[in-house]
Amino acid sequence: MKIHNKKKYLSFLKFKRDFQKYGLEKARSYELILHWLNNRLSRNQFLVLSGILVGCTAGLAGVILKTLVHNIHYFITNKVHFEYQILFYIVFPFLGIVLTTMIVLTLFKGQDRKGIGAILYEIAQNSSIVASVKMYSQVIQSAVTVGLGGSAGLESPIAVTGAAIGSNYAQTYRLNYKERTLLLAAGATAGIASAFNAPIAGIMFAFEILLTGVVFTDFIPLVVAAVCGSLLSRILLQEDVLFRFYTRDAFNYKNVPYYLILGIVTGLYARYFVIISQKVEHFIKGLQLSRMRKAMFGGAVLSLLCVLFPPLFGEGYETVKAFTNGDTHSIIENSFFRYFEIGEWTIIIFLVLILLLKAFATSFTIFSGGNGGNFAPSLFAGGTLGYLFALVCQHIGFEDVPVTNLVLVGMAGAMSGVLYAPLTAIFLIAESSFGYDLFIPLMIVSVMSYLIAKWFSPISPELKSLADEGKIFTNKHDKNLLFALRTEDFIDKYSQTIPENASVSELFELVKNGNKNIFAIVDENRKLKGVLTLDDIRPYLFNKEFDASQSVINIMKAPPAALHPDNRPLDILQTFDDTGVWNLPVVNENNDFIGFISKSSILMSYRQLLKEYSD
């Protein structure tokens, strides 16, 4: 009983300290209540409450962004005559990228790290601490870019915004790393769930992409966050804004060959998409232009593409819905192809060009200064590819081709191959089309596309450079822990040194009065010349006939290897294994001695980190 009362008293003192720290004049009433609840509720209870609050906030951010962009697109594409639309297609995409770059340079001081890779980096390298500015910066930038016609998606910015909301919420209430990561993922989950009104897909997105390499047993906050985000989307978004497909065909096992071929085709197209994306990124980075000039160049290219092929304008979901309704002619009517005789080959050529150019339009949008992601572009391209495949099959002479189903599973296939997220793609399309009976074709196409993508590159090309540098987690959990360690934390900067012109007797005195078992021999400029260990010194220390007046240079040894401050702990451990020693010197690029690193210190930190991650 006394222990229970003591805990309650300590809880009260903590609440009082928090109250005094925030100050009455700065405190928000809801924060005081949540601080009090944090002290009163159990860990699981508070995490569930946190999942609800983070989910509602992130879901609301997603709803606001989707509504804003939808209204801009609706005005341009439905309220304006075709001739005026051409003017808009010339001006708006260009203006969107240029304005976004101006906003980044002026309001956000040039910091434009974007995309899912940025969140994965924060999880692995920054203890899941996301800057508070990302709670609104991504919304502003993506609304300007995509709202004015950028050929990208809103889902990645929404996910980043939700992740920032979850992370900052956890920081406010001083939650630990695992809880912070969990709420970060919950925010991103709610954002995806609100964008597509697909809670299960949001959860799959968190597990497949964000929480790769992170072990969790408590996923209830993810579930409640996804439900909250999806409910807000269903309640607040208009029917025409929702990512919904109501027309489809019943699954027939006789159509399996269509899905097998489409799985291969979408996998190859996904590879084409990521290769073009990489080449455009390298091309833009290689331009000797200022950021503003790069934005103007990319905006001009995007505007030209949108004028020639209006379906490339914006996210493109309305075009995919038109495919499922069989309303292709309305799409062509808004382009220059309207002046040609619209036949089967006209439509096929039009769709082929859209598919080939979509990768360029998206890449120029994102890498020249805009803000957006590959969610919507991959879904648009997959739906277009599925519809094109169906038309070709019909043109060849096949009957009873499941056109709508091929559009739907094509979206899942392309998304799976581009984002390396087959489960997210399967559940996203199943939830969005109420097509749970399509699970078999969805799994066939998504898995085949994913395997083809993995055959070309085991890790998503978008994240490969970060993974190779050890800046994000992968499925190799042991390496994830080593990548989380920092080399500078293991350098003993108080290592003992002795000048190269010192005598052995001076070294003996250093051994008697010091507490180290390894010594660095340096010159007058502190450049490393050699090393000595206690094992090296012991034979001379007890040899009475040894001349101790001679220089230490005569008995020192060259180190078996030298480390550098920028070496990763994983590489350092490999060096220890190769040399068979337990201590190695660290030098800079000029061979200046910095200190020693002990293999045992790295292994002890690894063990401690493993224990924390396993709790």
C-alpha cells in the first residue's frame, strides 16, 4: 500500500514539474490534460489514446489537402472550355514547380528533404525525431505542386505529414524511441488511410515500408489511427474525391492467363519507371543551374507534356475512373488527338505515349523542385497499362476480356513494382473497389511484378543509396543495429601517446602511472608513427639487461590497420575480424592521431542496443 501511495505521489510531482515547465501562460488546456493522463493511464492505454488523437489529426490533414487539390483540378478540367484549358496547362504546371521552389527557399530556408526516404532516415538515424516544420511544410508544398498540375501524388506528402505529427506528439509527452516510432508510423498510417479511405492498406504501408527492420508487438495504435483517418475521409470527403471504383467484373478462373501476362508487363513497366526516374534525377542534378532555374526548366518541360497529353496533369485518378467506366473518348476529347479520327489505333497510340511520358512527367515534377510522391503516378500508370492491355487483347480478337478488372489489378501491379509494397497494393485496390473476390488476380499480378522488380534490384532503387550507406533500416536486423551506432561514440580521445623521440624508460614510467594497455607513438605534429601494447612492452619491462635508454622507435610496431572517423561500425568490426586485434588507432585524412577504438566497446553497445530493441 505504501509503495502504491509513493508511486502516486511521484506521479503527482512529475505532473507538477511538467506544469511548471510549460508555464501557465503558455500551457494549452488539452496538453495539461494529456500530461495528466500520461501519468495516470497505463502505457498501453495512453498509446491507444495517442493513436486516436494522432490518427484524427493526420487524417484531417490528409482530407484538407485532398479537398484543396481536387477543387483546383475540378475547376480547370470541368468548368473551363478546352481552348482555355490549354492556357492553364501551359501556365499552371510551370507555376506550380516555380512557386514550390520559391516557398522552399524563402519560408523553409532551402530545406526540402521529402519523400518516404526522409522519414526512414529519421527512424534509423535520428531516433524517430521529425522536425516540427514537416507537420505543415509538406502540405503547403504538395498542395501548390500537385494542385497546379504537377504530375505527382499527394500520398507521400500526406504520409510524411502524418509521421511528423506522430513524432512531435510523442516528443511532447516524452515517450521513448519505440513508442515514438510507433506513433510516427501511426500518423503515416492515418494519412494513407484518409487519402484512400483504406485502413488496412494504411497498416500494410506502415509494416511494409516504414517499420522495415523495426520489431513491434504492440500495433493497436496503428489500427485505431488507421480507423480514425479512414472515418474522417469517409465523413468529410465528397464522393467524387474518394478513391473509389464501383464497376468491376466477377472473378473467373479462366481469365488467369490475362493476369499472368499482365503481372509480367507491369513488372517490366515498373522497372522502366524507376530507371527513367533515376536518369532524370541524375540529369537535373548535373545541370549547372541554380535551383530556381532548374525549377523553371522542369516546369517548362512539364507544361509542354501536359499541353500535349492532358491526362498527365495532376494525380490522374479521374482518368483511371474513366477507364473503368469505358469512357476513353472523353479523355481524348480534351487533347489535340481530338482533331484526329478516333479509332482503336488512335486510342492505343495515345495510351502508349501517356505511359512512356508519365515517368518523365513525374520525375521532372519531383526532382526539378516540386513536391509529391510516386503513389498516384504508379497507380495511374498501372491503370492505364491494364486498360491498354485489355484493348490490345480485344483488338487481337479475344472475347470476354475483363477490362475493368485488368485496370484495377494493373494499378496494384505497377504500384507493387515501383514502391516494393505488394501487400499495400493488394489491400489498397481490394478496399477501394470493394473487390475482395479479386484477391487472387491481385495477388498474382502484384507478386509477379514485385518479384520482377526484386530480380533487377533487391532494394527499392529510390532507397538503395540510403540503404548502402547504412542510413535507413533494412530486413537485416543485425546490420540495422550496427548502423544505429555512431563511430565517434567509440573513439577514446583520452588515449595515451608518447613522442617518437622518447626513450623506452619514459615509456615504462607511462605504463606505471597510466591506466591504458595500448599506446600511440606520434611525432611532434601528432602524426601516428606506430603503436605498442602491454604485451609488446612486457618482455622488455622485466629484462634487466635491456637498454631502456634507447628510443621507443626501436621497439614500436606498425598498426595492422588504421581506422577513420567516417568508417561505419559494421566496417570497423570487419576490420577487427580481419586483423585479429582488439584495439586499433583512429586517424584523419592527414594521418593525425585521434584516439583508439576498442572492439569490446562496440560489442557492448551492440548488446545493450539489442536488449533495448527486444524489450
